[in-house]
Amino acid sequence: MQALYITPVGYRKSSSCGYCRRKESGHSYYARVTSMSPASYQTLVNRCWRRSGSLLYRPNQKDSCCPHYTIRLDCGRFRTIRDQRQTVNRFNRYVIGDTYAKEAARLYPKSREQARKRDTEFDLLERIHESEDTSLERPPEPAHAFSVTLEPNNFTEEKYQVFENYQRVVHHESPSSISRDGFRTFLCSSPIKREKLTGPDGRERQLGSFHQCYRLDGRLVAIGVLDLLPDCVSSVYFLYHESIHKFNPGKLGALREITLALEGGYRWWYPGFYIHTCPKMRYKIDFSPQQILDPDTLEWIDLSQDILEKFDGHGYLDLQNAGNDNTAKPSPAEEDIPTDAKHSDDKLPSDGDSDSDDGTTFLFDTTMPGIPSIEEMGSVDLGRIVMRINRGYTHTRNLIDWHRESISDRGSAKAMVAELLAAVGLDFLDSLCLDFVRS
């Protein structure tokens, strides 16, 4: 495993919930990453981590008003439902236009077999590209020009204008809270290295962070912020201009990302955290079959109807006992979330979200699921972990007080390192590089 350059922030209280707006409503373990491989990040995602820019966070589902669950779609087994097919067809008809459709049918007639197949089958990989400018035969000219390109995740003013409109109009954020620096920090910067990987099928996959850009008549109207990892397309954020709201752009974007996973050989699509208590998240489970990550065992479980029904009356769900009634107590978020609360599909934490008035909490005193105990960590040789400091590289064992400290000494260097390794996973022991170089 390649080196993971990381700086621990600690287990901290969130300033507010981005979904139900409760104040100080949960905790996450935070860390900042300078550099990591796509494979390393996929390992972290499979342990309940997500990123916002270079800030990584792992929520504690057990003390959250809106528990976060990692889900994923097996794209090879995905079958569209009627609503999804209608969304694609409706958008294609708008782009192509009636005049083009009629004239193209006359100039380029389909065989009887082709017409029958189109009427009885919906091929996602064919239909999703149908209205793209490069897919249309000419003459005639379509009503609109539409294109989708995968581009570097760099900042441009064109992208920022879409972000500003989306945050202000769709998420009702105040203009003063929207800035170019915020957009650049959280959606245009990434610690994930760019790489290329040749899969078993011989196809070359691009890895790293990208922007999938949608243009209509030459104008940027939507952006999918994506992390392309060895075995998955991970959706970071999707934003669009209000002018295309009527076309269900979020649904179109999801289908595009699933198509990218299928065509690129990534297999899985990760739509971000699923929060059952957030109504705007429900669309994510319309894409099936999906699996859900058990935060306790860090194993994948089929997201069955039985599990979905168990979500309805519970906050934190004990997935190991989902078939029984041995689940957590009802979440207060189910009882009194106002019906007009403004939710975000994937609320991005800001620097302030990792701050708390009373500082950090000792991770081993918390209810965080899937974390080794302090007794287990006591048998790990933490002194072999590499550190990068201004004078170069060294090992943690060379710290002045290292041999006098215990991992139970809260706030000590050894305790901090033990917390970090417990949060990311013990198999990162030889690839962690604690990064304390000031940029």
C-alpha cells in the first residue's frame, strides 16, 4: 500500500447537523490528508470514511441524530425502473427536438428488428448517449447541442458560477456564505493522486478526482464531482444550474455515473452517505441492487426491503440483528424534524464543523463502531510509524517522551497516534506517514 500522508485532527463534536439542523448533534473523527493513492482512499471509503476537499471524516453513527451509512450499487446488476427511463427519454426528446426526430427517422430509417428492440428494451448505455452531439447523425440539426466531458477537477470561473447558483437557489444558502475559496477548497482540491490502471479485461481506467461536466448549447449547466477509484466511481457532489431543474438533473447525473462505472470497468457506484432520516436521500435507494456497510463489522450486507423497513423507526440500526427487534432506540430526529427543513443531498463539512468548544474527545471513550479497543491497540508497535517533519523523516519512537507515554494518556502523542490508526485501520500501520510539515 502506498504512503498515506495524514495529519490527525481528532474526534470532535460537529457544530450542527447538515441535515436536520440540530446544534452539536453528533461526532466524527477528522483528519487532513496531503497525499494518498486511489487504492488507499477506496480502503477508507470501505470503512465509513468520506472526504471534503482534503478533510477526511468518519461519522459516529451511534450518537448521530441522522446516522450516515455507506452504500454502493453493483452496476452490472442494475436495472432501470420506469421513472428513470422516463427521465432519460424526456431529456433526450428535449435535446433532439421533434423536427430532428421526424426528419432523422425519414433519412436514417431503422430496420424492423431495430425498431422492435427499441420499443421493447431499454439499453442504458445506448440511451444515455443518444442525445449527445457526437452521437447524432447529420443532417438535420438537433434542437440543442449537448455534451458530457470528464475533465480535471481544477477551478474555473465557469464552474464556480454553476456552484454559486446551485447553492443559492437550490440549497437556499445566503450569498455571503458562498465563495470562490470555498468552492476551490472543497470541490476543486483533492489529495488523491492521479493514476492509470489496466484492469483484468484490458481496459485502462483513469483514477483520481475529476469533474464530469454537462454542457447544453455550449453553456456549462451541471457538474458531477467524482473520485474514480480502482473498483468504483465515488460520487462526491452533484450540482446544477436552476435552468435545468425540470429535467431531474440529479437522477440524470446518477445514471451517467453508473454508465461511467459500467463502461470504464469500475463495477461499483458509491452515491455517498445514505441518511434514512433525510427525505432528499431517498432517491439513492431507487438504484438497486445495493449493499450497505455495517459500521460495526465493516462488512457489506445486501440492502434488503427488510432492512429498509427497520430503518423507518430507528436512528442507529444494528445491522447484525436487523432481522430481530434488537435495534437501537428511536432517534429523536424522527420525532420532531420540521417538515419544511431544508436538507442537503450531501452536506459538505466546513472547517468549523470539526471544531468544538470543549476540544477533542478521546476516541476510545466513545461509542464509535468498528474501532479496535484500547487494549487491542496496546499490542501494536506504534513506534514504527513514519513521521514527516520540517527537518525530514523520522519514526514516532524517536519522539522525546514516546517511551514514557502510554496510549491511555489522553492528549499524548502516543494516544493521538493510536486513535488515528484505530480510525483508519491497522493495515495502514506500515503505510501511514504522519505529516507535520507546514505548507
